[in-house]
Amino acid sequence: MSSPDEESSRDDVSPRRIEDPAAFIRAETRPRPVPLVPEVRLYLADEAVPIWQRTEEELGEIGLPPPFWAFAWAGGQALARHVLDHPEIVAGKRVLDFASGSGLVAIAARLAGARAVEAADIDSFARAAIALNAELNGADAVTPCPDDVLGRDEGWEVVLAGDIAYERDLAARVFAWLEALAARGAQVWIGDPGRSYLPRERLEKLAEYGVPVSRELEDSEIKHTAVWRPKPA
Ligand SMILES: C[S@@+](CC[C@H](N)C(=O)[O-])C[C@H]1O[C@@H](n2cnc3c(N)ncnc32)[C@H](O)[C@@H]1O
């Protein structure tokens, strides 16, 4: 995110913690309805680059991952829409929203009647955003989960994952894990617009959506996105 000049001028800046991530999120975003899921409002950023830069400045670090939590990604929007339109998928169930980002899918699951939703994300800003967004939508029983749950099985009845096929290594690990969870009987649902590392041949497509997205982040204004499940083993 930073030019080499900026990097060298920041070499003496020690990494630090943002004292109040919730205050940072409130200052850098504003609550807005999600285009495909207007019944959910999220603290969203207008543009990616300024908030990315300000995160790096605040933390005194460079090369951070993008602020995924400040956007509603196409895969998450499609999966949230699908869950709200088919509440029987989650109603009364214990649900994991893996790679939750803003918490959009977790919030949709709770609004659709899930008993309890764990919203797992390894990014501490995402977990602060999940808490704020859950509160904004009155979605109690959505719990931001700080542990790296990838590879674990904590008995979830439903596992949801929006937009997780954007990095090769991550996708390889995630899909092997999701297939194992499905094989033991968990209901696994994935929202994805066909990112580079989506293993389509191992998935079945259940539904399709045209998702309004930002041209700053994507290659079109409407991203053709599907809801998938692992093929039975
Ligand atoms: C493209 S965003 C998708 C966010 C959200 N599901 C959506 O669709 O809007 C991917 C998210 O995966 C998270 N992530 C990456 N590796 C992870 C891991 N091992 N465990 C949990 N979350 C992870 C990132 O921090 C990021 O928030």
C-alpha cells in the first residue's frame, strides 16, 4: 500500500495497537445498507485505499492485508441473501461463519433464526467490526471468535463461508477442511463469484445472484456470484 519512499521514512515507527478499534471503525466508515441485502446495514467504507492507508498509519505497520471488514464482498452478499431467503438452512442451528469480515453472513444467519453464530476472523479489526455491525442490526447471539478455527471441528451444525477463494494456500486448506466437515454431516454453504482458487469441480452450485459491488474492488459493477456446497464424497 505504500511507496518505497514512504516505507523508508516509516522505518523508525514501532508497531503499535490501535487503542480503540471500534472508534476507528466508526470514524472511517458509515452505516449503509448492503446492496443485495438491504435489510442489513454495515459500517462500510466508501473507498478502499484511504482506509487501508489510515489503518497502516494508525498501526505504524506497512504491508498489512486489505481492510476486508470494511466491505461487503460478493460472496458474502450472495450467501447472506440466500440464508435470509431460505431461513430453514440455519433456523435453530449452531452456526459458524468462517472468514466473517464485516460479519454480514453471521448477522444474516442470526436474523434468519440461527440459535447461535460464531463469527470467526483472524483480523482483530474484523472482530471489532463484527461486534459493531451485530449491534447495529440487533443481531444478538453473534459472537466474534478470535481463534483460528481453520482445521478444527467444534460441532457446528452449519458452516457458512463467504468469499474465501482469493488466495491459493488459504483456499486449499479451507476447502479440504470444509469437505471434511461436510463429510461428518455439517451443512456447508459457500458464497463465491468464481475467484481464482475456487475448486468448482468439487462443488455443486445451488443458486446464482447478480451482486452489486464497487468497481474499485472488482472488475464489474454487478458480480455474477453463486452459492455452492461441497459435492458428496
Ligand atoms: C474477502 S474477505 C470475506 C469477508 C466476508 N465473508 C464477506 O464475504 O464479506 C476474507 C476474510 O477472510 C479472513 N480470513 C483469512 N484467513 C482466515 C482464517 N484462517 N480464519 C478466519 N478468517 C480468515 C480475512 O481476515 C477476511 O476478513
